[in-house]
Amino acid sequence: MSSVIRGLGYVVVDSADLDAWESFATDIFGMAVSERTDDLLRLRIDDKCYRIEIRKADTDGVNTIGWEVAGAAQLEEVAARLEALGYAVKREDPKIAYAERLVSGLIAFDDPDGTRVEVFWGFKEDKSVFVSPTGARFVTGSGGMGHIFQLVTDDKAFEKLYFDGLGFKFSDYIDFGPVAATFTHCNPRHHSMAFAAVPGVPAGLGHIMLEVDDIDVVGRAYHKVFEEKKAPLAMTLGRHSNDDMISFYTRTPSGFQIEFGTGGLLIDDSEWLPPRFDVPSFWGHVRVNPAEADVLDT
Ligand SMILES: [Fe+2]
């Protein structure tokens, strides 16, 4: 059984350095460039025209998160649910939605921390076959492009938004001392959205997770980061407790992190009983810089 939201569709990132992003995304992770201008870099990982869009800006960070629904009726259903919760929802002109995002319909609102969230349907596919420069095969499809982990100021407000507004389901909690991170799903992927309110840590997107189907693709990417130092390693290779993902974390040119992994758990809602964990990982995932408190991850 799926939620009205079907998966993470795209992420839009602001960055001052598109060249750094291009080599980071293609050389380490095997994403493919689908569009590149002086002001724009679009990255493919599957049949969709892009999944990550980097826009030239003076600041660095995630600008927009895009969630996919099945059609116009579901888009309006989400809009009504959000408005019932008090969110100001902008219904975008379909022509603008297609011109700017390559989608057929789109609504937008700001989450409780002010991050722009879009909900859309009808995502344009690229007529050419996706060819990864590293031979990576990304796990997307019914699980969406991956998951995100967001540091928030009020986790109860985000539970209200994601459960009541967007129809996500609870996956489980991981306790990090006094802080419980909440993991939620909207398709079989164990979580598409996770969040935690950590005192003293500013709100913002912690990481985006991309999954591939081969541990050797993860290992070769890890070698480029760990051995060849092509990007800053944030957490070493490890296996997460709740979604079983074997992954590592590296810092993007925009400051937030990418988790790159394989073997993520799938949830069957008809038999799922949420567990609870007091560790994020069974082994590994050692934080390279212990002072970084922004990586309560899985
Ligand atoms: Fe993660």
C-alpha cells in the first residue's frame, strides 16, 4: 500500500561551483550530466531527465525538495490536506512547471523551517538510455530517487506535516542519546524522509542518500574518496541498524552530505512492526570529524 506521495523525485541545489559539482557527481558516484550551461547543471541517475539540479548561486545548499504523486487528482488532494493544516500552497501554472522543472503539474509550499517543498506529477523522461560513467546502476523506480535526512527545529511539526499532510507512514526511531530521529516511508524503501531536532544544531538538509545495486560500485566510490581523497569523507563505510544499508558519507561541494549505499531494506506495510534502535549502525560509519554534529544519519 502506498502513500499519496510516491517517492522523492528531485532535489534542487544552489552552488557557487558547478564545475566542482560536475566532477564530484560523475567521477565519484557515476551520475550522468543531462544538461549543462553556465548557470545550470542537471544530473541523471535513471530514465528521468534529472534527479539533482544544481543552480549557480552565491550561496550553497539545498534549495528545493520535490516529492512525486501519481496525477493531478492526487496533487489537489495533497494541496487540500496541506491547506487544512494551515500551509500556504502555491499552485504553479502547468506551463511554468514544465518549463522550469520538466513536470506536468506542481504545487509548492514552505516547510516549518522555511525549506521550499514541491509536490509534482508527470516527470519527463529522457529518450536516451541512462549510461553511468562508472557503470553504476541506481536503485530508483518505485522507491523514488533515494532518501533525505533533514535537521529540523521542531520534529513534532514535521511529524504533523509528513504524516498528516503528505501521508507518510512511520518506519522507526533511532535514539541518539536524548534525541530520537524519526524515519518515515511513502513506498517500499525503508525511509524516504528522516528528521531529527538536535539542540544547538541549525536546521537544514543533512544528507541525500543514493542507492546502487552493487557493493563493488559503493566500494570503488569509497576508494576514490578514502584513498584518492577526491572529496571529503564524512563517515566511513558501515551498515545501518534500521535500514540495513551498507554506505559511506561524503561532503558535497555545497556542504551537505551524500550517503552512497547498497542493500537498503524494503518495507511491506501489511506486516511491518516498527522497531526501535539505540545505535545508528551495526558497524562502521565512524565520523571522520567528531566535532560534526550534523550527521545523525541512516
Ligand atoms: Fe541516510
